[in-house]
Amino acid sequence: MSATAAAREMLSPAALMSVRFEVSIVVPFADDEDAIGTAISRLADHLRALARPFEILAVDEDSGDNSHAVLALLRARVPELRVVHAPGRGRGADAGAARAQGRVLWIIEPDVALGNLAAAGPAIDQVAGGAVDAVVVHGHFIIANRVRALPAIAGVRGSRDARRRRLARRLAAHGLRLDVQMIGPAPAARPRLFGLLAPRRAAPSTRAG
């Protein structure tokens, strides 16, 4: 399916009327068995603490390790979890966004979800309240109004930092109002599970747009 066709499909009346959650968390994963379980648990706990209805879409980008087995063990504890498949590596963000049903879209990788999530709550408030269309937290994640961001997300490629940078540029190019923030260094691409769970102090944000 072309990017244009995918955008039309995602913006169809059926897609726009299918809002069941306030927040859809899209978590693209490949060979992330060392991080995916803790990541999903932390994201679910974080959203429950915010008292916002949510879904988590773990998007398989052709994983070849035990990530699926780890996710299967989580389903009883995290009923909000769905596992979906991307067409290939680097396609997790657009594949997840196409299936999401929330008003607010949160795109984050498993390794990043092991780090500082403190900025997510205020960012969700900003987007849900209409103050901005998207919050770009450099090196960490993107939170956006799902409907407004869909044309920019359709067809996006890449992984981790490269994908986040590309998506941020697309959001700006589509005229969305962005709040660009910095909250300190992102975790390494393949972190150890231990030593990453303590949140880091957030630095003052910078705004763009």
C-alpha cells in the first residue's frame, strides 16, 4: 500500500469514529526480549496512575528472539496490550498508528520506556487539551494528536533515534504545532535492565512552533 493510500485509509470516517481510548501507546519492537516486558509493564503502570483509558500496541518489526513469549506472559497483567505486526523492520510506527484508536498517540521504543517517563503526563495533557498538536521529547518519544499526526506518520521509515527525528521533521512540515523538549540523555540502544529504572531529573523544556 502506498503512503498516500495508507493516509487515506487512516483518515477514513470509520477510522476517525473509532476513538475508544484517550491514549494509544505504540511500542515498535524487534529483538527486544531484554527490555520489552519491563517496558510494557512500566507504560501500563504509568497510564493507570494518570487515570486515562489507554491501549498499548506492541508492534512486531520482524522480531527473531523471545519477545513474543515475554509479551504472552504479560497479557493477564496488562489486558490493554495488543500485539500487531508491521510489514517489516522500521515500519512499526506507521503500522501501529494505523491500528490505534486513542485520541492521543504516544510512540516510544522499549529501551526508552525503561528510562524517564515523567514528561509524558504533562505532554499528554498538552495534546489532549489542544494546547499543541504534538510534543517531541528529543531522544525519548513523541506524543501527538492522532488524527492530526496521521498524514505525517503514514509511510515513515527508520528505527529509534532516526525514526524519531524523521517523524519530528514530518510533523513540522505538515504544519502541526510542536512543543520540543529536552529531558537529558536517552538510554543506550541496548541497555541493561538494572540501573535504568530510577527517573532522571528533567531539564527545562524549550518550545518551538
